[in-house]
Amino acid sequence: MQFKLDVNDSRSGIRLDFKLPVEFYFPEHDNTISGVMVNVSVHGMLIELVEGQQSSIISTQDECVAKVVFSGHGSKLVIEDLRSRVVRVDKKQLAIQFIKPLEWFLLFNVYKGRQLR
């Protein structure tokens, strides 16, 4: 895990490099997209899309509901109902902004050993 802060970056807050599986449900399209989180902040996250996902139907400002899963050896911890808005999308990546700040942000530091390798 690495903290990222670029003085030339207009975004506020610190981002953490963190790899976890995520799912996004888009009610407007009745479609779910899966991917792997690349980094996360209190205000949003960047996702690498699973190859073959239909990102072409998604556009900037579309609303979605995110679900993040921390997997353990005998259980899993799920953060769900993360209401979000798309701020950038292309064939390989999706950037979202949370409607409300991520109150569980500190968990990412606690569970740094549970991320994908």
C-alpha cells in the first residue's frame, strides 16, 4: 500500500494504492460491472475493469452503487451501498466519485494484508 499525493493534482485528499475486487451496479442500465480497485480515497476510487466488461454503455455522470469485498481466510468483510457517480470511463478503467465521503476509509489501512497480490 502506498499513499499518493501529487502537488499538481487538483483532487483533494490522499489516495491509497490498494487492490480489491469491486462490483458496480448501474440502475439506469440495469447492469453490473466488475473490476479491481487500483486506488481509493475518501472521495472516490479508480478501478481497472475486468476484460470484456461492457463499459461502452456507461458515461460520465452515470450513478452507480459500489460493493467492495475484503476476503479473509474464513470470512469476508463487505462494504456495500457505496452510492457513486462516474467521473471518467474508458475501455480499461473507471473512475468514480462517492456521493458522500467514504466513512470506512481507515479500514483500508487496517486490512492492507488482505488485498489482491
